Amino acid sequence: MTLVYDLGSRAVRRVFEKRITAPAILDMPTYFPNGNKFTAAWRDIRDEAFAVNPNRIPRFHDIMPEQADISANDGRDWRMFVLKAYDVGIPENLERMPVLGRLLAECPEVKSAAISFLAPGKHIPVHRGPFRGIMRFHLGLDIPRQEDGQPATLMLINNEERRIGDGEGMLWDDTYPHAVTNNADKPRVALLLDVWRPRMPLDMELLSRIILRGVQTGMRFRGVSFAA
């Protein structure tokens, strides 16, 4: 299954890359103006995230076995509290985070949303997202700091180092190669959103919708559970 997933992702990426030119780091006011709503509410979102017990939520590869090579690679946990997956809301999880749930209801361009708990020392090796119709938004909620004051979580995106701190957001294209390392002795907590890319060429818009529908069908067929 992993080989099929990888081959399919590569083929889809090539199609999108021919039709959509985009930098690795994207301008949030241009591509995701509603991102400001999430950054403005980051403290409330953080408080709701702190009420979740990360030890009781699934690891990323429990949800998507195809991602075991980046989630189960080093014996350290990468856990996801999923509130929305490919346009399908998870009611019981949304109820536990009402502030975030309200923002998601106001922003239909957000197709997936999860609180990411990255264990101390966790390394996510280089990988790429499957297709350019979706952009990735990161919002720091509880980001450990190094002794020099810098955020301890290092993101390497298209061979460039990026760090975000508490309350800082970043919109980027995850089809570029990227890796993450939590260089701290405490977990990193962040909000991850998958955001629909605006103003795509019509053929890419249609292909993106087909892919989204296909993933939804696959989740139902496999009985994927996001329960905490």
C-alpha cells in the first residue's frame, strides 16, 4: 500500500507542478486571509489543546499507515488530535475545542485541521505532500525554546531553515521537500491546517475536488478512526 501511495503521490505532484507555480513559503494575506483569525485566537486554541491528553490520541501512522516511514521511524511519538479531515468534521473532537471549532465553521476553505503533538527529540524525515491543491498552515501553540531563545523546533523546507514561536503562523506549500525536528526535552504543540488553494486553473480545481472526494471515500471504506 505504501508503494502505491508513493507512486500515486509522485504522479499527482508532477501534474500539479506543471500547472501551478508557487514558492515554498506563501503570503498569508494573499492566499489565506482568514489565517489572521486563527493567529488572533492562538491563546484560546492553546488552552483548549492543553485540555487534551496527548497520550490518549492516535499517532499519525495509526490514522494513516502509509505515513509510518515518517511517523514511526524513530520510536518517538507524533500524535494528532484531528478535528476535521478532508472536509469531514469529527463532532466529538470539535465539541472539545469550541473556539477552534467555531473558527473552522467560519472558514470553509480549511479542509483539514489537527493539533499536532511532537514528542521530545522527535525527527520527521524529509518527505513531500501529495498535491498542490492544498496549502499547509502552521500555528505555534506551545513551542519549546532553546537556551539562545530561538524556537527549538526546526523545520527544513526546501533546504531552508524555518522556525515559528508561540502565536506565530506560517503558510507554505508542503509539496516541497521538508523535515521537522523537535530539539527539546518537551513536546511541541502546534495547529496544522490544510487550506484550499485559491484561484487554481479550472482543470486543477476539478482534479483537486476529485482527489478530495477520493480520500473521503477511502477513509469511509477503511473505517479510519480519529477518536481520542
